[in-house]
Amino acid sequence: MSKLWGGRFSKDSDHLMEDFHSSIKFDQKLYREDIRGSIAHADMLGTVGVLSRAEADTLIEGLKAVQADIEEGKVAFTTEDEDIHMNIERLLTAKVGDVGKKLHTGRSRNDQVAVDLRMYVRSAVAETRQLLVDLVEVLHDLGAAHVETIMPGYTHLQRAQPVTFAHHLLAYIQMFRRDVVRLDDWQKNNNIMPLGSGALAGTTYPLDRNQTAQALDFDAPCANSMDGVSDRDFVLDYLYAASVSMMHLSRLSEEVILWASQEFAFIDLDDAYSTGSSIMPQKKNPDVAELIRGKAGRVSGHLMAMLMTMKGLPLAYNKDMQEDKEGLFDAIETWQKCLMMAAPMLKTLKVKKENMRAASEGGFTNATDLADYLVGKGVAFRDAHRIVGELVAHALDQGQALGDLSLADLQKASPQIEEDIYEAISVDTCVKRRHTKGAPGFPQVEEALDECKSWLTQQ
Ligand code: ARG
């Protein structure tokens, strides 16, 4: 089969070479965008008179027919035709005859692939955004059921101060909402149309770039033809958003794994989202969470790979840029699947409230509150810190919690301590007294959940 670009060549490509540089194996994913871009281009060529209206309409009908053939599985793409752009052009010409050869007037594969990929990422942004919103909704609903479920909050993975399960989940809600903002920023910064950039230096035809931009739902044509064909920031922006969000998913997964362990025993994962062991009959493993944690590395790997691909490229298009696709496609699919799995895993888990509460009572999470109590009785905080430290050491010796110590023992450490201490350092009081905005106090958490609910209704 002769190459569409074969005029200046006197011999065929080497077979291995053909396989090496051809991208059809992976860029066939772009067929819808490629056809949509070509329809807009052909229509515009008809409007400005570069093609007759009849020619433009024939191309448009032909392109629609090619799309139908692809979707009905009637088409076998070929590596000889290298990529999706030339495959579709060949299929079009086979369908509509010689007029098909006019489609590429005033266009290069360089601006063509740039517009295709941008539209592809733009759709991925919209889909991923919805999946993030769905996940926030699941976290919200789970949180709403656990406003008063007290659990230990940790620093250094050591029990620190009591919080609530709802408050803990609200922290993740903030992260995933920032991920949504990152996608909205993608849309603000990258919805720019490259067609008309040509190979790199624009074209000599009187193209109406505003018409194509509008037809393809872009905000504007790109301002510089060389940037138009060589900018892949829109890929990087998506990969960065994906990497950060996968990092969030991975942190949440890590906690789910810990919580599901017998050592924590804070939650029970649903059987539908767990697996067993081929040898150990007792096992129930948190595979979904482990896989999400594992896949986070691969997505940031794609971000790094793309940065490395771009960093040494002179303007304008270089074939290195064909390497933009596989990592991107994998990142889109991985991120979306992880979001789709995280949501039902969280929705179906069972919370073991009593264990969460017992853990928060057992680990001196009220020690800061005891120090604060002493401060309230006029003791300087640094002195209070030392007194409580000594009490903790004493309680550890006795195998007791602070609240189990007798009043006499407590008063030995500090005569300012009175009978009201037990109420003051119960974990319920510890949480209730944390009533600044954004803290785990029950009304504050209710308020945060309400705010989240109203955000959800605006999405
Ligand atoms: N398959 C190519 C890519 O994905 C399309 C652009 C090719 N342009 C070129 N001058 N060879 O980057």
C-alpha cells in the first residue's frame, strides 16, 4: 500500500520501522475526536470558499459514514497508514472518491493531533469530574451517619487527640474537592483550539479559525501557531491533577487498609470488595484499597515520563510527542477506575463504632485536654504539660487510662485537680470543646456537612 506521504520516497519503510513509529495501535482511541475535528474543518473550508459547499458536504457525509463503519466494527485499521489521522483519511477517500484527498487542505497532522487530543482530554476532564463529585457524595453520606462517632486522631500514627469519623472523612472531602477545582482550572486554561496552526507556521488559506473554534466548543483559537502544535501542557495539567488525586485516594486507601486490620478493627469491608487467600482460609484482604494505593505510583510515573519527554524538545512538533498518548490514556483509565472502585468500597463498609471509641479512650488522647484543664485553673501551660506527662507515665505503669486514676492520685500530681476532672477529660467533652470553625465539635461538623451538601447540589 503506498504511503499518503510517499511522493518523495523511492522505497518502502522497513517492516520493523513501520511497527516502531506507527501509533494506530493506541491512537485509534481518538477516532471520534478526529472525525469531529475533520467535520468542523471541512465545513469551514466550505464556508470560506476553499472548497465548494457541495465538496464540503460530501466530505462531511463521508466522515459520518466512516464513523458508523468504525462503530459497527467494519473497519480494520492498518499500521501502513501509521496513525488514526491517515487511516481515517484513507477510509474517507475510499468512500467518497478523489474529493476525500481535499480534506487535508490547510491542515497538518500536527495541528490535527493537537486538536484531537485536547478534545479527548476535555471529555476525560468532564467524566472524571463527575466521578469525583460522586465520591464526595459517598464520603458525605458516610460522614453524616457518623457525626458523633468518636475515634482517635493520629499524628506519627500514634494516638493524638479524639476526633470523629465524620471529621476525618471531611478532611478527604476537602482533598477531592480540590481535585475538582484542578479539573475546572484545566478547562479554564486549556480550552484553546490549535487548528489553523498547520504544520507550525499557519497556512496560506483564508481559514476562519473562529468558526472551527466555535464548532468544536473551544473558547478561542490559539494565539501562536508554533505553540499551537507543540504545547502539551494540557496533557501535563491532566496528569498532575490525576497524580495528586491518586495520592489522595492512596492515602485514604492506606487508612482503609489499616482500619480493616485486626490490630485496628475500626471497619469491616464488604465481601463484594474483598478477596480471600488461596491457602489461608481465614483471610479477608482489602485488595481494592491496596490496588488503588499501588496504582497511584503508576499515574505519577506517567506525569514524570511526560515531563521528561517534553523537556528537551525544540519548537515545534517533534515525533517524541507521539509518546504523549499511552501514558495519558492509562492515567485517565486508572484514575477513573480507582474512583469508581473507591466509592462502592466506602459506601458498603461497616463501621465498628465501639472499637473506634475504645481506641480513643485507651491511648491518652485526652492528655492535652487535661493540660488545658490545669491551664484553666491557673497553671502555666509548660508546667501543666510536665504534670500531665508524669501522670501519663504513672498511668502507663498502672496499665490505666488517665480517667481511671483516683482523685487522690491525680491530686498528688497537682492539687488544682478537682472532682470535675473526669467529666472534663472524657473523650466526648474533648471533642465537644473543639468548637472553632473546622474543628471536630459536633455542630461544626454538621455545618461542614451542610456546606458540602449545598456544594453537591451545585455540581
Ligand atoms: N501520530 C502523530 C502523533 O501522535 C501525529 C502527528 C504526526 N506528525 C508528523 N509530522 N509526523 O504525534
